[in-house]
Amino acid sequence: MVASNHDTHDTIAAIATAHGRGGIGVVRVSGTRLDGFAQGLCGKTPRPRVATLCDFSDDDGGRIDQGLALYFPAPHSYTGEDVLELQGHGGPVVLQRLLKRCLTLGARVAEPGEFSKRAYLNGKMDLAQAEGVADLIDAATEQAARCANRSIHGEFSLAIHALARQLVELRALTEATLDFPEEEIDIGTRDDQLRRLAVIRTQLDTLLAASDQGSLLRDGALVVLAGQPNAGKSSLLNRLAGEEIAIVTEIPGTTRDAIRQSINLYGVPVHVIDTAGLRESADPVERIGIARTWDAIEKSDLAVLVIDGVKGESAEDRAILARLPKGLPCLLVYNKADLANKPMARAGDSESPRVTLSAKTGEGIEALRKALAEAIGWRGEAEGVFMARARHLDALRNARSRLAQAQTETRRQELFAEELRQAHEALMSITGEVTPDDLLGEIFSRFCIGK
């Protein structure tokens, strides 16, 4: 069971549509034996799975609203329980009155994600599918939405279970020799074990690569534009965003604080931060902006060092490059190609990729977009990619580590079997067959209320 402050058999209700005004608003109710509940609210029990026009009544029998009621008796519903959906006018006051009426009839306000949690607990979907629901709602790009849909419909879970079945077969054959050593059980030679294991490891690596790409689609990447004042960082942000987000002037130090803008990079949500120019300054406000620039760089997935292509790279540019965090990918951008006489040489001994462009005219921007995609690890193909969360990647990497260790233990079959068992449990934690209660609470608490 899942740790909760409430009984999972309570009747729950919530406004399922977004806050604010709209043409239609939905209140969703889930519980057991909601036919009586519907009678008290609608004056009748709607026919199952048929939109029924009715008046929604308050405690005194007065009309709250007129709308459509849809009744889904268990188990043929989203949660696996009786579900009643009330579709009325989308005004906040109307919806709050309707929700209040549901509470007086015995429901309580649902916790965030509690409808999806009940669907998981009642076997309507596994944990990866439930997370796909939240990912679809939060999808920032069309490609991300498509990947989330694949998770909802079980494609990710099927890939996990296919690997798990092969692990179970290898575990069964291995453990049979441990449980019944006196029996002659032909499990093949150690070479056969290694062959089976190699197939599983290859398939796991392929799944992990697809999940890494899906993680990019889900979470995006944080890219920081850094460089000296007047190198053209703000102009570059505006060009990437396609609108005037940042103020651009010829006065050095115009940008004092970080400006964040999300862009769609071939389907990947990329969060670009324009920062204060990096230089020595006596201005206390500018110094705060510079400190925040370095803080943003520390947290980023990619640093883009913008260099004034007219002045050429300088000792200051090389000092910035040398100060970047070790291991942080960096892309060198030589700006103002419309004014420079020749392409600029690379900065110092850096092996970082480089692009020459003009933020003013747009020349070279497509080359920059491609370089950005490559630098953050996007291969440019969303088909076959699974929307993965950090916990999915951790589980897959844990399984990969266990299988690598198993390969070294074929002479000690007890340890070989144990590594296979732990790899199997890591995979099953993704779909929820093996999941601690506190993890479930953490996962579903991040869902929106009403879902």
C-alpha cells in the first residue's frame, strides 16, 4: 500500500480543468457505489458512458449549474473505481460551488495525482504509464507529447518487460543448478550464459540510449550564454528566441541580471540564459550580475562562449574559457561575422566546437542550432525514444552495472544469480512491480490536482 494521510477507499473529488475562466469546467469524482452520489447531485443516475444533460443541485435543491454528467461504473473507468465527471460552465465560482456540493455528499478533496495513483493501485496502468500521463500534460514540445503518449500506451513498459523476461529465464536456469545440484539440468556451458548475458546487455544499452534521448525531450537542457560585455550575447538570445527578449545597446554592461528564455530546438526544450558580461568591474550591481553568471554556468548543461569576431579572441576570452567548470561542454561562438574580415581562429588550445555567425543578420544561426543540438546530445530522431525520468535512468544504469558485475561472476554461480536478481529488481522498479511506498508518494505528489 502507499503511505497516505487518507484511506484509498474514500470518495475523492477535484476540479480537473485548469484554474481560471473557460467555456467548460470539469469536476471529477472517484469512489465506490457512486450511483447514490449521482442521485443526490443530479437527481438521477446517468446511464453508463453516456453524456446526460442534467441540473447540478445544491444542498437545498437549488440549481448550481446545468451541464453534462458522465458515469463510468467500476472497473471500466480511469481509476478502476466508479467515476463521475461533471461538465459545467468553466467559471471559478461555479466550479467551486460544484466541488463544495460534492464534499457535502461525502467526498473529500483529492490529493495531487490521486486519481492516477488509484489507477495504478487498481491495475489500470503501471507506474511508467502513470508517469507518462503527467509527462503528456507537462510536454513542452510536440515531440515530447508524442513520446509521452508512447509511454501511456505501454511501449516503454513493454520494452522493460521484454528485458525482464530474458533475465527471468537466465535466472531460472542458473538458480535451478543451485536449488537442485543433484539433478542433471542442462543449462548449457558458461559460454552459453555469457552469450545470453551479452544479448541482454546489448538490448539494455539500446534502451538506455533511447531513454537518455527521452530525458532530453522531457527535461530539456540548460544553456548559458557567457562572454565579455558587448560580444553580442543578448542579440544572440533574441535571434534564437525570434523576438526581442533582451535589451540590446552599445553600452557595455547593459545586461545586469540573467534573462531566461525557452526555445524549441528540433523538438527539445532548451532553456537559454543570457548573462551579464564577464569582466572586472567596480560597479557593485554589475559585480552581483557577474557572480550570478558564474553561478548559472555551474548549474548549466552547456556553456556557449560568445566572442566578438571583430576584436578577435583575447586573453580575457581565454581566461573565461579556462575558468569554466571541468567537464562542462562548451561551444565557442564567434559573433559579428557581418563585420569581421575573416573567420576567427579557435580560442587557445580548446577542442570545443565552434561556430561563426552574425546575431544581427541571422547568418550562421542554423549552424548554431545544429551545433547546440549536438553539444547537448540530441541525435535528432524522436521515433523510438522513450520519455524517461531521472529515476528511470538511475534504474537502467543500476541494472547495467549489475549485469556488468554478473559477467565477472560466472564461476561463482551464487553471486552470478544474485547480480541477475538485483538487475531484475532494478528494471521492475520502473514499472512499479518493485517500488517502495515512499517513492510512490513522491512520484504522485508532483502530479496536478484532478489527475
